[in-house]
Amino acid sequence: MQKISKSPNNTTEYHLNQYQQNLPRFSVYEIDNYLKRYDKKRRKVHAEKHYQIIWFKKGNGRYFVNFKAYDVDQNTLFFLTKDDVHYFDRNTNYIGILIQFNEEFLIQNNKDIAFFSKHSLLNNHKQPACSLTRDDAFILEEYLKLIKNELKDKNQTSHEELLRSYLKAFLIQVQYRWEKANLHDGRRILPEDKKQQQLIKFVDLVEENYKKDLKVSQYADLMQISSKTLSGLTSQLLDKSPSEIICERIVAEAKRMLLDTNYNISKIGYCLGFDDDSYFVKYFKKHTSVSPLDFRKFSLKEIS
């Protein structure tokens, strides 16, 4: 049985320009320089409060997103949303680009809010990686040049506005290639599709309420649809039941907290809304096949 908990999440987080409020929340790095500058931090498991586009142009290795390893090859592109847990492997021979931005930089008016809702790339239930063709890479590089030139020249009258426009154009190009790369069995659900919008709403509700032990029927009530409709929605678009999605969010949070050795198992269970330690351990083991302590031991050993 879970109980409501308002305990804050203490996963290590990094905030873009946290101490420089006068700067736009936007930055571009060469990956090799970025890793040299932030080597120790970025090779540890962490989450961030902004969006990241990581374009590996050259190099081979693995990149870890939400505790899953993805192969890195030439022209592999990752798009990370807020609170994704991720880290680099020990490879230092990558060549590529890292773009970071947050909502405050991109959203200036209602049209920008519509831009966010229209582009599924900016939502957190997508596949995190895709491969780019040579033609894809050529086109994206042209848009990237515009961004780099503006960062260098800093137009005094419209610097932020130009950067924002170039970023949107870049995101539109990435979104198109993302959809093309992740086309499965000839099916693609467009962002403006009503079902896609309902799915986004459900995922957002899970994010807000996963510690409250809400039943699927209660989520359906919040969405003003039936439980059967909700189940059909998640089955069609994600091939998962609503309960699986809720469970995945709880387990993901448990994994994040287990990587912080300041928390014992009892505290983690409490923060996630479990009022019984043994139930939390059974719940975690049921869905991961390992105990919380074993997960912590093996994970910390791998990234040390």
C-alpha cells in the first residue's frame, strides 16, 4: 500500500546558467571539449532540468539513458528531455555537438506553447536515439552553422531572437528525421493526432501523481475517459498497459534514488509512497528481478 509523499527528488541535477540569470538559457558545446571540461560530472549518473540534443558525429561507444545502454556510432543523435537520467561512457574520442536549452528560452508566447505541444520530440515518452543518414547530417549541419555564427557574432539588437528562431528551425528538422527513423511497421502517430495528445496528458498525469497510488480508473476519471479507452490508447501507441506505465515511472524513480548513497532503502520506499519496507523491496524485485540493494551495488560498481 502506498501513501502520498511530497518528499523532493534528490537526484543530482544540473541547471543551465543557474547563477547567470542575465544569460539566455541556451548553449552549444563541442562534445570533446565538453567532456574535458565536465569529465567527472558527466560520466556519473545525473539528470538535468533542461533539454539536450547530443549529436555524435564520429566515435564508437555507448551512451546510457534511463539505465539503458545505446550504441553510439557515426551520426547517432540523442534527444533528452527534462529529468532523463543519463551519462557518458569512458570513451573520450567522440566528435560531435551538444545543444542545451530550457523552456524559458524557447517559450515566449502562446505560439511557442503550441510549438511545444505539437512536437512529440519534446515529450518524455519517445525513443531517445536515432541514426542520421549522410543527407540528414548535411542538412542539420547547415542549420547548426547559423546557430554557431550567431553565437560568435552576437547581433546586438536581436541575438536571443535569432538564436530562438534558429533553434526552432533545427528542432523541426530533427523532428522530421526522428519520425522517419522511428517509423515502425509503416505506422506513425502524428503529434497533432488527438490520441497522441491524450497520451501526453496521461503521461503528464502519471508524472504528477505516481507517488499517490492512484488506480487506472482514477487516471481515466481525471482524463474524463473510460478505463477501457485509456487501456486501448496506451496499448495502441506504446504497446503497454496504463499500469505498466505507472509502474515504470515508480521503478525509474527508485533506481534514481538508489544511486544516491545518502538514502537507505527505508527512506527511498517512504519517499516513493510505500508505507512498508518489505513491500517496496518486493515491488522493486518483482519488476526488475533484483533487490534494491543488489541494484545499488551493481550499478555503482559499473559507473565507478
